[in-house]
Amino acid sequence: MQDLITFLIRRLGWMLLTLWIVFTVSFFLMRFVPGGPFSSEKNVPEAIKRNIEARYGLNDPLPTQYFRELGRDLTGDFGPSFRLEDFSVNEVIAQGFPISASLAILALSFALVLGVTAGVVSALKPGSIGDLTLMILATLGIAIPNFVLASLLIIVFVFGLNLFPTAGWGSAWHLVLPALCLGAPVAAYIARLTRAGLLETIGQDYIRTAKAKGLPMYKVIGKHALRGALLPVVSYLGPAAARVLTGSIVLEQIFAIPGMGSHFVEAALQRDYSLAMGLVLVYTALLFLMNTLVDLSYSIIDPRVKLE
């Protein structure tokens, strides 16, 4: 318990430091890019532009803006959105987060089930036709970008077979195709990691002992071999979560899903400083949290691993 508390306190300190660095870099990058949130194709009278900038504090010196926004963000209040009138950044995140989280959880669940199953099937009969077929599919899953896969799935399952809605949000069916596109590359990596780990584990002495005792093969694999083989998969879940979160930014635009990813793209295009900053910090915190959970689960699966 003492090691766990020390580990969590140290991770919390690193997370706060990381968030501050990300905040600082993002703040100055956004301010130094030409243009601003109220730049428009139409000519706006200079007096009106000054009044708008004064309302949001954009005419203050950069150090003043920096410390004001840093102090506000430390309280968890990201302020008003510059471009979405009558909406605060917290309200936009609260509306988009459940949708993005549902998409990410479904994609990771699909990737784990399909990837582990394919990896086990391949490892049980290495060199067979089934093994070669699954590994070729895994390689294609890694090589094909998710936006290309999204286009193919839309052509086949939406326009061809008419099985799923084209785009939008409203039911679980709207998440199926985006989750498949997000989870396919992750499932491919998991399949390859599971196969490699299982082939290595099957050759261990304790597995041969379990077979010699007459245990059924499904018990040997499920109870003994698979636990050790999944350690590389667990290590990969941190980068997998990052891949799912960043991939959802593109796919939410393609499938017109009103999650955090679509708001992030719009915030970048519209130079909505406060919304972009809030989403960057939320994404950073989520990635840090996922990596921490992966490290914790790694020590649970293998008690020999100590938390540091």
C-alpha cells in the first residue's frame, strides 16, 4: 500500500508538470500564429474589434493573459468559448466527452476481443493457412489509415448494404462503423503481440507441466499461458489509448459525430483559443491517466513487477 501511495503521488506530480508544459507551449503557439479568433473575411470596424478583444482580455500584454488563463485553468474553469456564443468550454467538453468516451471504449473493447482471439488462434497453429491469413490481415490493419478504412466501410455497409446510418449521432448504431475503424489498427497490433507472447510462453516449463498433468488445452491456454502472454498487450494499451483518442479526432469529422474530436478541429480552424486549450489539457490528462492505469494493471497481472 505504501508503494502504491508513493507511486500515485509521484505520478500526480509528473502529470501536473506535464500539463503546465503543455499549457505553456500551446498558449504561446496559439498567440504567435498569424490571425486571431475574431479575424474575419469581412472588414470589422477597428473600434468594434477592440471592444470584442477587450471583452475577452486579448488586448492585454501576453504575460497578463498567460497568468490569468493559467490561474483560471488551475481551478478547472476553462472560460467562455470565443466562437460558440453562450457556451462555456466546460459545457462543450461536458457534452462531447461522453460521446468520445463511448466511441473510445467500444473501439478498445472491439480491438481487445478481436486481437486476442486472432492472436491465440494463430499461435495454436503457427505456420498454418489460418495463421498466415490472420497475420496478413493484421498487417493490412496496421498499414491502412483509419480514414481510408472509414471510406471503404461507408461505401460497403452504408451505400451498398444499407446496414448502418451514414453519419451523425443518436443511437449505438452510429458508433459501430467509427469504432471498427478506430479499433482495427489496434486489434492488428494486439493480435501480433498476443501471438508472439503466446508462442514464447507455450515453450516454458510450467506450461509443459500443465500439459503433462492432463489439463485440457483450453485451461492450459486460458489459465496459465495467456496470463503471461498478455503482458506485452497490457503495455501496449497506453499507446493504444493515445492512438484511439487522436484517431477519433479525424473520424468524428468523417462520421459527423459531435464529440470532443470534432470540437477540437473546429476550435483549431476558428482560432478559438479557450476551447482549443481546454481540449488539449483534457486530452493530455486522459492520456496520462490511461498510462497510469496500464502501469497499475501490469503490476497486478505480474506480481514480480514493482511500482516505481
